[in-house]
Amino acid sequence: MAIRRGQARTGHGATAARAASAATAADEGRQDDLIQLGYQVTADGHVVVAIGGDLDLATADRTVRYVSDIIDRHDAPVRADLSGLAFCDACGLGALIRIARHAEQAGRRLEFIKPSRSVARIMRITGVDDRPGRRRTG
């Protein structure tokens, strides 16, 4: 059966499609509960991206897409405010590295600022805070 745009699905396939769509929406809703992302442009022209919540397998890709988009849309230096980051696992650390790499490739200065003690520790141990062109402030 061919389905064209505008035609309603019927039968078992429609139920499965609705269930998959609802599951995807529920997963995105859970991600919204786990990670909070926002940004503002400061008076001095810097872009501050706030990353809060849990940065892990469930939220890493979304966070990288969000921050990379901000980097691409603004010519100004970017500060990633990690003060609201409650948890960061290896996948989250990988996301921070991917964000830093994206900024570097775009020719933008990126600073990770205000990480919690535990996040600062993992960044220091792995060298993420010492990447060229980056600095971490408390």
C-alpha cells in the first residue's frame, strides 16, 4: 500500500506509527527534563551558552547540536557556562570535546566557565580545560 502525503494511515501500521511517534516525543520530553540549554548575548558582545542538568548519553547529541548552532550563528566569542551542570559522564565529556572542536574549526574562541568541582576535576584530569584557545574560569 502506497501512502501519499495527506492520506491517513489505517490498520495496525498506523497504530505502530503513532506509538513510535509518541515514544519519540516522550524521549525528547525526558531529554528536556535532563538538560537545560539557553543562551544570551552579553553587553560586551560575548555569547554565553548555559548548559544545565545532566550531560550524558541521553543528552550529548542534542547539546552538541544546540551549542554548535549557536557558534555558527554568532561571530562573537562563546562562553559555555557549566555552573548548572549537575552531572557529566564520559559521553558528556565527549560532547564538550566535540563542541570545542566545532568552535575551533569555525575559528571561534570558546571558554568553559564556572564548572562545578566534579566537572572541573574530570575536565582537568582529561585535559579538556587545557585545549588550545580555551580557558576555564571559576
